[in-house]
Amino acid sequence: MKKEEFTTEELEALYQITKEHKENATESDEEYYNDHYNNYEEPIPKKVIISILKKLSKHLPKEAKEEIDKDFLRQKYHIFNNQIDQRVYSTLKKAFEQLKSVEIKYFNMESAEFRKRKIDVDYTFAKYTIGYCYLRKAIRKFRTSRIASAKLTDERYKIPKSFDKNKY
């Protein structure tokens, strides 16, 4: 009996479906059952989903995998998806309160990639963080939901007296 192979189109679809399932998977079976108490389906363990994704990605053309991954990141960080990482937000507030620079990983929608930046937080709230960006050498406004990580540094700064959060 001849073993059937997946076409590239089928592999891309499987990878996309599995990746979507992983994004929606809960971290534990208990969370799953709390969310789906009337549903008698057994959850697929996240480690199994990750294993499937790894195997599928080995058979996909590199460009196709990268494009699917970028599409998922664009959905995750889309303007209408304002999920804030509470640890990140807590670090940004601490940086603002202590006037310490912070290193962030910021998601760029166009390239669908993360870029490391160092910023001095002049103002932060759930939707936006405003501060001096060392990469751009200017005060910039960052969508807080697109900041994937934040790490406090020991470097101190002062908020310019001329700073007005309403200008941004």
C-alpha cells in the first residue's frame, strides 16, 4: 500500500489550524474544564499541540511557515486586540514611578517582528506608553498591548519639564 503524502497546501492548512488551536489552548486541563464544563471533549494537551507544530513545520516550505507565523502575530497584536500583559504593564508603571529606563520588545505590525528598544517612560496607561526612545532618538507613543516584554534597567532619567502627554 502506497503511503500518501500531504500537499504543501494541506500542510499549510494543518499548520495554521494547529497553530490556531495552540493560541486558544488553556495552560491546564482544569482551566479547560472550567471554560467548557458542559463540553465532554477531552482537551488536547498543549505539549502535544506544540509537538505537532514542530513536526509540521519541518515539512512546510520555510517561507510558508514564516508567513503563517507572521499572520498569527499580526492578529495577536492587531489594533482591535488590546490584551495587555499585566507583568509588562506593571514593569512600565514601576519604571515611570522610579524614573528608570526600561528595555522593551516592541511588535512592528508591518514587518511582523519584534524589535528591542530602550525607553524612558514619561507617561503610561493601559492603552499607550509615551516616552523617549533611544532607537529613534525622540519621544514616541507605543501601544502598550504591543509591548511583549519589559525589563527595568538601573539607568535613571528625568522627565523633561516641557513634556505634555496631550501632545501625543
